[in-house]
Amino acid sequence: MLTCPDSFYVYGYAATMTTIHVLRACGNDLSRENMMRQASNMQDVQVGALLPGIHINSSPSNFHPIRQLQLMRWTGKTWELFGDVLSGSAV
């Protein structure tokens, strides 16, 4: 089985940048209630580790922050993006 341990670096970076966004949105109120409110109300947050057009969104009724994807294909040398960013019920 082929694994890529370096992918954890990308995940860690994305999680850290998302956490920084939440902490900045909290301002001086770092209570659990405010942190949860900010984390559950993210809208169109862009994180550098995600592909262009992929945004983080959350709501009090949906804690799945990434609901978009971009298809890629192997050209024999590199991965190439194709098509539009898919979101909503298409994902």
C-alpha cells in the first residue's frame, strides 16, 4: 500500500489556518460559547492549503466545513485540474 505521510503536513496547515480564523473572529472573548459560535458560522473562508475556489463554510446545523471538490486527472506526468468546482448536492 502506497501512503504519503507528507499529506499530514497539508492537513495540519489547513487545520491551523482554520483555527487562526476562528480565534481572530472571537476577538477578546475566548469563551467556549463564543469559540463554538464562531466555528459554526464560518462563511467563504479561504485557506491557502485548499484549491482555488474551495471555501470553508459551516453553520449551527452543518459542521462539515468543506462541501466542495475539484476533479483532477493524471496526464502521465502531473495531475491536472478539470471542470468546475463542484458543490452542494453534486458533491
